Amino acid sequence: MSALAEDELARLLRAAIAGDENAYERFLRQAACFVRGFARKRIARSGLDPEDVVQETLLAIHLKRHTWREDGPVMPWIYAIARHKLIDAFRRQGRRIHVEIGDVADSYAEPESDAVSELEIGRALKTLTPGQRAVVSAVSVEGHSIGETAMALGMSDTAVRVALHRGLKTIFRRFGTN
């Protein structure tokens, strides 16, 4: 959208808020064109009618026109309303809406690292008896199944489960938090 079109829309909406009905009609017609393109692009093959979203958006613009800051840009305000109406339409239909991660990436914090260093794992394993250490290492660190561990260590499945439970409980008591 050009800066001229943005300025024209803002001028029309200011005039409409001041009571100019002709300006309001032109504003709604132009806004409808932008919202229609926005809705069609996002609704493709969803079963929703873009015109429903356009009409709901125009109604919301009419009801909320007093919330637009006259010194601010009008298109982000229109698109925000359209986006909410689009999400509402998908919710009513029981579908999920796909949001591009790039559109919202800046609003999320960096993920915290859950990685545990080998040094920490070794420290935790040292607190266990040799039997528990072998079982916890095989199952929790190396990813072997209970059956594989039982066979490799010459134990029953039940004995491996008990040793695993006790070993993890010991590590939790030593390093875990309440």
C-alpha cells in the first residue's frame, strides 16, 4: 500500500469521524478492498467466505472507529481488526489458524536451555550405587529399553524398574527442587 493511499484513508476516516457521511462511505469502500484481499489470501481452501470476514470487519470498524488514534496510521488499525475477525471466523468453524512464525517471532523470549552437561550427569550418577548407576545410565542416559537393560545386565525387568525408580529418586533428593 502506498503512503498516498494510507494518507487518503486516514483523511477520509478523520472526515467521517467529524460527521462527513460521503467521506465515511468512501473510507468503508476502500477499507473493504484491503480487507477483502487480506481475507482471501488467508482463507484459501478453508470453506470460509471472505465476504463474511469483510462484513464483520467493517461492522467492527464502524463500532470501534472512536478507538483509532487520529495521529496514527490507519492500515495497521484496520488489519488488526481484520485479523481478529478472521481468527473469530476460524474459531467458529472449529479450525486452527496458521500464523507465520516470522510475524510473531519478536514477541517470544529466547528459549531457556534445558540441556544438562555431561559433567552434571556424571556428578548425579556418582551418587548412586553401582547397580543403580548402571540401570539409570542405560535407560535414562543411553535410551535403552527396560527389556534391553535387563538382558544386558542379567536382571529381571522388575528389578530394572525398581533400580531405575530408586536411582532416579536418589538423584532427585540430591539435586531436585521441591
